Amino acid sequence: GAGRGGRVTVAAREAILMVGRGPTRPTRISSDALRGGDAGRVVVSAPTLRLDDGRIQAIVNETSSGLGGEVEVRGDTITLTRVARISASTFGEGQGGRVTVAAREAILITGVDSVIASTANGRGDAGRVVVSAPTLRLEARGSITTAAGRQTATGAPSPGKAGDIEVQAGTVMLSGGGHISSSTEGDGGGGDVTVRASEAIVIAGQSPTA
């Protein structure tokens, strides 16, 4: 309906582990806007957070004109592996939500399709992505991305704008095709990408399929 989705909050004193998938969908924590209402905010926090093919997400469905919910993930160490995803996506008219991922020690994103992302596959704009940690490692084609792709309903390029990306870290290490990028297939502009490191940025190697 037209009502706003409720806030989803998951907090653990020690660890949150999200592993594998069921018969039809991955393990996930999510808030979705299915019709006219806005999606709720998703907040997840734990000292250790590991997503192994898991999802933390907020989605605006293609039939919805509502706004996407914000996604906020905080911990000491945050690991995404094997097609894990922290994201906000819009497939409809509404704008996608902001994605904030912050770690007090380290963030590791490793493996093809393991990603922190904001995407627009409808008419709305993608949201902003903000990532911060003393150490940020992107390996084996792990990525931080924003994108305006093609509309799910029509296949036409999305008129939405890809969101901005802001990364703040002590050390940023990209290897094996790990990447930070913003892209667009339609009339909407790509987002600005800002990476600030107080110590070092290291870019090494290439993707096996490059």
C-alpha cells in the first residue's frame, strides 16, 4: 500500500553471520517498497559481520513510486565474500536510498559479484554510497559501485543518475580486478567517485578474465 515500510534493525553483541541461500533466494535482511509507499531504513551492526552469499538491501520495486530506504551497516570487521551484497536498488519511479558501510578496523570485499552498491534500473536515481574503514581491501573482482542500467520493465536505458561514491580509509588496496566505479547506460549522468586515503592506495594485478 501507500504506507511507509518499517525500520529494520539487527544488532548483535558479538557477530552476525549470513551464509548461503535457500531454494529460491539468498539469506537476506531487507526492506522493500512494493507499491506507492517508501521502503524503511535497514540498520545492521555487530563487532564481526560476515556475508557469505548473503544480502543486506533496500529495494524500490518496479511497480512502486516510493523512495528507497537507507542501508546502514557498522562493525569492527566487515567481510563480503561469494556473491555477497550490501545495496540499495530502485527498479521504479522512486529514488534509491543511501548506503553507508563503516568499520572500525577493516572491510574486505572479495569474489565476483561481492559488492557494496547502489543501482538504478527504473526511472529513479541511484543513491549515494559512503564507505569508511582504516583498511579497505577489494580482491578477486570485489567492488564498490553505483550504476544506472536498463529499466527492468521496458529494457530501455534508465534515465536515472548513478549515485556518488565516497570512500575514506587509511589504506585502500585493490587487487585481482577489485574496483571502485560509477557507470551509466542512459541519459542520466554517472556519479562522482571520491577516494581519500590517509596512508596509501595500492592497485595491483588484474582480473583473471581481463
